[in-house]
Amino acid sequence: MAGSPHPVVARVTERVAERGAARRAAYLRRIAEAASAGPARTALGCANLAHGFAACGPAEKLQLRGATAKNIAIVSAYNDMLSAHQPLKDYPDLLKAAIRAAGGTAQFAGGVPAMCDGITQGRAGMELSLFSRDVVAMSTAIALSHDMFDGALMLGVCDKIVPGLVIGALSFGHLPTLLVPAGPMPSGLPNDEKARVRKRYAAGEIGRDELLAAESASYHSPGTCTFYGTANSNQMLMEVMGLHLPGASFVPPGTELRTALTEEAARRVLTLTTPVGEVLDERAFVNGVVALLATGGSTNHTLHLVAMAAAAGIELTWDDFDELSSVTPLLTRLYPNGSADVNHFHAAGGTAFLIGELLDAGLLHEDARTATGGTLAAYRETPVLSEAGLTWRPAPAESGDTAVLRPVRDPFEAQGGLHTVHGNLGRAVVKVSAVREEHRTIEAPARVFDSQHELQEAFAAGELDGDLVAVVRFQGPQANGMPELHKLTPPLSVLQDRGHRVALVTDGRMSGASGAVPAAIHASPEAAAGGPLARVRDGDPIRLDAGKGVLEILVPDEEFAARVPAPAPPAEPGTGRELFAAFRGAVGPAERGAGVFS
């Protein structure tokens, strides 16, 4: 059974609380004042309220006139182009029916945009990707701004969508709120085979038809992509942070259990009294960081967790990630850190086994509040359907597959899957869980590129030979919105497979799909903001040591400081990018979440 928190977990949590005490107190006062006013719709003028329920049926209008029945907002990222969100189509009607049967009412309050990084990789649209998180947050706030609601259900799955929904919900932090997931698609082409085909294509050994056939066999049906990228890291985090029902994250769409969990979320939100702004306290965010580290999750969450915490009046830093990583064991091997996917993880024991292990080791705060109305202890159990309906039972005592999921006593590695590095090139994040030990340290000459396309062209032309550190700069949030640079993984992996020592240093993102090549990403300060990457030149020796936390250029300090920084390329218009100029001007640094609100 869980006992006292691990000393490092306790120390980091206390430091986070002290660091942001004044801001957190102001936030809690604000949401307490909003809550004390009672159901806001009861204070609306008659014309306002009439507008608010004009489209409702007679019974709903009668309920909405008073303050006794709760009215729940439904905010959804549904669209039928993206596989992860397509299953959400029928959720509003399902949720409304369950809420109605439980004595409440619900209204579809608004939709939020949902874009897919898998579609926009290497395209101009990727420069809108990170900013879409803040657009989702603002869209969520607009949906909730009508003051008609006593609680909220948020429907979303993928990369920026879930953090955006959470940030928006926290702006109405006085409302009890649950997130309702959709679940992963069935496993398709094995991930190691997919990676092999991608590298063969990058090397020119196969053509587009063969590559497309492999990709189509990987991403093949409704549901979330099954690799452990940002989308599935989102699901795991929302469960560990108490915003999902226990065990809800990785139940497949279109199943009876998935439907039962969705209906239970509708009933549960009517009974909740703890507002989301109180659920997401310092303990919840530390729990989220620990779970991210223990699973080798997406590097995007070194941005998103910081930004979500800021929306709750909490200051989370990369130093907190680093210190927690030193005591958090790596308990999973999921693609791209291994060959298994989230369906294998779920079958091996899933979140219930993982949470139980971390609780017993004192690495999670068991007393953190959750969407169950209780504490994280309830998340040791996994949902099942029986003759009595939806129930929960204890997680298996042992992992069903130790090649995928391990206990704390026998981890894959003693430390977490993310490290921070720093030096005279700034600070950056390295996902080490997918990188072999012998590749985590490199000293090699720089090859400098101002875009990922320049690197791809150099590779295609045969110009990249020998050991190198690829520096891809002017990819930060101020420069161009901080796109993900997945297209670099195949060519750099090919070079590494040829026996070259290779690494990537960039102020852009790689996210949950970071692979076997060591990549120091989110470099801060970014080149466009005067960061040191703007002064790096071809041939400069660079040292990256992910184990010791070192990122440095081996050039005399005076010489390096005297260099004139390279100018940032002008922002490209088109594909909607010109609409986000104000965001690029207002965005904060990666270390502070790369957001426009803080």
C-alpha cells in the first residue's frame, strides 16, 4: 500500500507550491468567487435566459428556469477527418440521454478545432500546430462564457487539443469538469516494421507506393493512433491527474465498455462538487510529470504541462521535471521507445497497474483529488462490464507482459525517460527512453540548417557523411510557431544506422515520435529571440551528453559571444500562417510553456 511520498516527490511538490503561492492563491480566490454566485444562469436577465434555452424542449426549459437541476456543458473537438476524433460524433446525444436519465440537463456548448500533426508534418500547416492549443483554449472559454452551466464534459484526444481544453476549462475553474476519451484504434502494422519501411524510403530503396501501403496499414481505422506519442500521453496524463474515470483511457471505441464509461462520465459529473481548478493542484501536476517520466511519454508535455499549470496559477519548471526524473524509474517500452503499442500496454495491465506501482513506491500523491470525487487510490482499479453493469476491479498483481510494462522493482531503467540539458547553447529537452546508452553522448562538428527542408535536401544530395550534430534553428515559437520536425527522423536514423555518430539540436519540436537519434529539442532561448543557436556555424564542435545534462559548443567564450547572430528568415505567408502573426509576437519561451497567455 502507498505510504508517504518519496522525499524528492515531496520536496519538488513543496517547492512548486512555494514558488507560485501568491499566484495560486489569487487563482483560487477568483474561482471561489465565481462558485459562490451559484448557478450563473439564475442571475441572467429574462431575455438572456430565454436565448439560452430557446432551442430546448419543454421539460428542459422548465429545469433550466430553476437552480435545482444541474446543466452540463458539452465541448467537443469532433470532426470526421481525424481518426481519433471521429468516434466522438455520437457522444453528445449519448451524454445528454444519460444526464437526462440522471435528472440533469446538458447542452452542446461549442466545438473546438482539432488539427492533426500527422497530416501536417513537413507542411506549412504545421506552423499553426502549437498555436492551435491556445486557440482551443480560447474556443473552450467562448463555449463556457454563456454562464448557463454547472459542470462541463470535454471531448478531445490528440496533441494540442486536450491541453487546450484543460487550459480553457481552468479559466472556468469553478466548474466540476471531466474529460471523456474515445480510445485507440486496433493495432495495425507492427511498429518496428513501419520504422523499417520509413528508413528504406528515406534511403531511396523503395518508392512512395510501398511507403503509403505501410502507413495505411498502420493508421487504418477510427480511434487514436496506437503509438505512444502526444495523443496517448494526453490520455495517460488525464487519468493520472484525475480528469478521466479510472481505466477509461485505452478502452477501444465502438465497444460496450467504451459506451458504458461514456455514460458513467455523464452521470458522474452531476455528482461532483470539487471544481476542476481545485482538482488540478500542485499534487496533480507533480503526479502528471512523474507518470510522463515513468512511461517515456511525449516531450510536448514539457510545454503543455507547464502551460496547463500556469492556467491554474501554478509555476512548473523544467528543473522540476529534471529532479523528478532522477528518482522515477522507466516502467514501459512503447513505440517509439520499443515495438509495442498502447493496446499491448493496456492488455499488460495498463494504467491501473502503472498507477498502483507508482503509488506503492511513493512516487505519486495518493491523496490528490480526482474526478471520482475521491483520491487517486481509486485508479488502481480497472473497469469491467458485468451483469450488474459497469464496475471496477483491482488491477492484476503482476504485469501481463514485462517486455511492455514492468514493476518498480524491475524497471527498464532506473531513471525517467526525459532529461534536460544545458550549457552555452541554452537549455533543451532530450527524450532518452528511445535512445541507446551508447548514443546518448556525442561530440561532433555542427551542420547548420535554417529549416528541416534544407537538411532533407542535403541528405538527398549525399552531402551528409560522417559524424555530425545537425543544428536546425529558427524553428521556435517566435520564429514560425515551433513546428514538429518528424521528417528529420528517417534521414538521421539512416545516418546513424550507417555507423555515424549523429544528433539533432533544435529550437523546434519532435514530440512523442522522437526516435533512436539523440535530439536536444525546445532549445531555449530560441534563435529568433537572440538565442545562441543563431551564432553556431558549420564545423563548430558541439558536445551533447544527455546523461550528464550537457549541451555546449566547444568554441572559446569570447569568440562565440563576438559573433554576429544569423538573421531569422522572414515569416512565410499563406496556409493561414499570416493570421498568427500576433501569436508569434506574444508567445512566451519554451521553458514557460510556449503559450500566449503567460
